[in-house]
Amino acid sequence: MSVEIPAGTLVDHRYVIQKVLGKGGFGRTYLASDTRRFDDLCVLKEFVPLAGDPFIQRKSQELFRREAETLYGLDHSQIPRFHACFEEDGRLFIVQDYVEGDNYWKLLQVRRRSGTPFTEAEVLQWLQDLLPVLSYIHGRKIIHRDISPDNILLSRSINQPVLIDFGVVRQVVSEIGVNQNPASIVGKYGYAPMEQIRMGVCSPSSDLYALAVTAIVLLTGKDPATLMDSNLEWQWHSFVTVSDRFAAVLNKMLAEKPQHRYQAAQTVLNDLFATPDAAPPISPPPTAAASLVSPPPIAPPASARPITTAQPASLSSSSSDLTHPLASAHPVEVGSPAPTIASQSTHSAQSAEYSAEWSVPPSPSLNPTVVTSHAAPASHPPHVAMPPSTRLKPILLGVFAGLAIGSIVISTQSAHIPVLCQQFNHCASEQFQGDYQAAVDQATAAQTTATNAKSLQELQQAQVQLQGAIDQLQQIPADAGAYAEAQRSLAQSQTALTSIQSRIDRENQAAELLSQAQTQAQAGDQTFQTATSAAEYESAKSQWQAALTTLRSIPQDSFVTSQVPPLTQSYQAKIQQADQQISQLTAPSPAADPVAPIASDPVQTFDEPIYEPPPPEPIDELPPEPIYEAPQDPVYQPPAPAPARSTPLW
């Protein structure tokens, strides 16, 4: 993936990057200011297509623009408005409104610290605010694909939940069939249903599943891994008590198979907020053991009237932030009348007749409540009041029949029957032994996941799973038979959790170092591209050397270690390029050799020199004035006689 865009960078000649809001496997989300709208804040979501295959890049661009066009048509107050879509330097961007507020994961952490999870009334109002949003997008053939507490914001401006971070990138990647980590393609583990995790198949029911998981996380304050047992079955009822109607709706939303879930958000709304005389949603039939005996219900107030709870307009970080009651004509009733005593379908005809016609009032000291199975007939003979004298024999027969049948059922079912445990406290040891074993199994599985983890996400999943096991071990009381073993396992699990946390911290540090090195190298690339002098090439070289130093500080056993060697080779090659440029610019230029004249060259001519006499030498001293003497007249002297010749001339 390409490197992070530094703060202050101008993108598309319009948007100035302020900071990174988040990042994933295929891009990042930036907070930016729009220079053409008086620096209004907006959100830039970047998608970086995988390099290497031109077909994949071209297909990615087509699908991304198609999905962006679909989002551009959305107009809902609880969805950030879509503004633009553009491409720059091989990166695809979409621009949306910036919603100021906190996501519900942060709000949940505040509630956790204060020890006040979200109430049923708050979560019901939250669902009433969000389900119409899902109905709106599903009606336009859009699936969110990534509903979770951190993708739902409580907007400060409208005081309502806002749905953010639509899975456009995940849709693009899944359609082009890129083989990547499923977690980065189809959503978050724990929140997305299995058909989405395994096959990338998304539908409205998968969004409703993720919404239900988010709801029970808000209700319980627990992570999804904690709310599941070792068989991957939801056990959220063990952490919170809600009304029967609400529980039935959540269970149907959380059904494992898509065809067993709600298929439309409006149907969920209808079942949650139906009129009082309407039939409540039908929950799946319980097993024989579960339908035989149930815990005694909480008695309603003396007035025998249901308690009506006012429902706030929105969920916030504290209960004092609730602003106005739920605008609904159908309040939620807390507490329901105790089920009547009726026949069990597995009883014989005679015992069914007695148990249907004769009711034995429960003893104040032992008050089990028998409920009917859904497989039982819908109608029974009405209860008939009989005189005491005539009721004795049927009562005795009914008691003996009930004891016989009860002994058979109890012997064939689990020893942990909630009512008997509550009344006699004789099976707490077995109950907590099962809880202890489940926690140990979960802790073992978590440590195995951590040992075999190939990514930071798998390591974090193991951490959540192990923390759930620790929570279960801490709930085993001191008087339970498994307490001593639980304490030993608790100490071992806490040590393992500390080790996992250390690994996560080390992996986060390694990822940050890798990102820092890539940022330094990108700065070197930009400097090198515009360099014209030796000093500028030296600056680019220094930035690449700093990136190499950062890479060397990454721990050798981290998940990102495999990315270090190719980056190291790349940065070293760039440093060599910079050295070559520096050598060329700093080396002295050699003197040019004289070129011999060529015959075809024109004859060189010279101008006639102009003679300039040298300047006279300076005379230091004037010569003396010559003395003139007047010439004397010559004195005539006769010539000397010629000598006589001895021989004549001729």
C-alpha cells in the first residue's frame, strides 16, 4: 500500500490534509479542509488499488466510481453527505461531510469506566433511530457491510446516531476477486455473520446481524468474543436481562443462518414496537430440558401493573446526557406475569389430564415454575375449582405422577436445574465446575490462536477471547468447588494476557516504525524529483538513509518484518542514484583538447597590426649645454711635392 499523505499536503488542488482519522488494508481516511469552501472540514477516504495487474487497477477504478455514484445519490440526515470522487497519483478518493461527535465504541468505554452500561430503554431508542436508516439504504440496494460501534457516531449537531464508513472499498475488492485477508474485505470478526466472513456474501440480513451484535455489546459492555461460548453460540443472556419481546427480536436477528433472520429492517421495527395487543415475535422452540423448568420470575409490584420506562432520544456517554423521552405510544414493559402450570407434551395421557385439570399451589419454600413446550397443544381444558374433599385423591395421584415423571426427566437431563439449585443450593459445585471448564477451554483456544497468529488482527482477537475467559474465571465464587483450580487458571491466563498485550504493543510499534520509514522515503522521493543541485541530492540521500535507520529498528520477529528486506533494497538503490548525481555535479570539468583544423573550414584572416611607438623613457638629468666654439679660418699650406718616379707612366 502507498505511504501516508503528510499533513499539510494539498490534494486535488483543493483539499489540505489535516490528519489521519483511520487506516485499513486498502486505504486511509483523512480529515481535510476544503480551500474552496472557506476551509470547511471534510473527510477524504482513500482507496489504493493493488499494483501489478492493469486489469485489476482498471476494474477497481470502474467499480469504485460506480459505488461512489451510488453513495452520491443518498440523501439522509443520518448519513454523511457525499460530495465528490476523484483520482490523483493512482489513488482514488471520495469526499464526504465531517460529522463532529464520538463513536459508540468511545462512549461504551466511558460507560465501562463508570460501571453503567447502556440500558434496555436506551438501546431500544438507539435501534428505533438506526433501523430506518438501514431500511433507507437497503431500499436503494446498498449494504453497509461494516456495522460496529466504531462506525456509528453520536452527532453533536443532531443528537442522533449517524452511520459512517460504508464498505465501498470492501465491495470493490470482493467484486474483483482479489485474494486478500478476509477480515480486511468483508468486515470485523465478531460483528459480521459467518457467510460474510467466509464467502464475502452480504445482504440486508447481514447488516441486521451486525446491528444486533452491536446492540448486545452496548447492553452488556462485553466484547463479542466474550458473549460466545466455545461452540460459537451466543450466551449474551447470561450477562444482561431484557424483556421477552426484545430478547426474541435480538435472537432472531442473531440467527446463524441468513434465512432464519429478519430480511428487512422495517420488520424488526414492527416486532419491536408493535401495539400491545399484537402478538409478540415467536422465538425458537426451547429444548426439552429448557422447557421443563424455568427460574421463578421476579414478582411484579403490588399494584400488578407493568412498569413503564421512559426511553431517551439517544445514547450518550452518561445517563445524564439523555435529552427527551421516546416519542412512542408503546412503552416497554419490564417484568411479565409468571407462566401458568400446564401439561408437558412428553407426559402420559393420564398425567397430562391430571396436571391440566388440577393445580397444586406451590409451596412458599419451593416455588418452581413449569412452562409449556411450544410443541404442546395450544388448548387445554380450563382449570376447575373443586371442593377440598373431592380434590384430595386427584392431588395425591398428580403428586405421585409428577414425582415419577420428574425423577425420570431429572435423571436424563443435566444435573444443573436452575430452580433446584436456587432453592436447595446443592448443585452449585457442578454448576461452577461447568463454568470453570468452559472458561479454561476458551483460554486454551485463545492462547493457541495467539501462538499461531499471523497478523495483528488475529492477535487482538486472541486477546479479546482470553479476556473473556478471565472474566468468567473471576466470576466463580470462593465457596465453589472449582474455586482453587479457577484461581490457578486465572493466574496463568493473566500472565498469558500480559504476554499477548506485550506482543500487540510490539506489533503496533513495528507498524508505526514501518509507516515512519515509508513516510521518510516518500519525502526523499519528492526531494530527488525536484533536485537540481548537489545539496538537494544530499538532502534526498539523507532522508533515505533515515528511512533505512528506521527500518533497522523494527523488531525481527514482528509481522511486518517480511516487508523490510525489499524496502531496504529499494532505499539503498535510491541512495546509489543520489550518489551518482552528486558525483556528476561535483567532479571538475576536464580541459578540452585542441581541435585540428579541417580543410573545409574557412581560412582564418588576421587584421593588420597597428604600430604604436613605445613611450619615451623618462630623462632623469639633462645633459650639459654644449660649448660652441667659432671655427677659425683655415691657414693655407702648400702641398708637399710629389715624389719623383723612377719609371715613366707610360
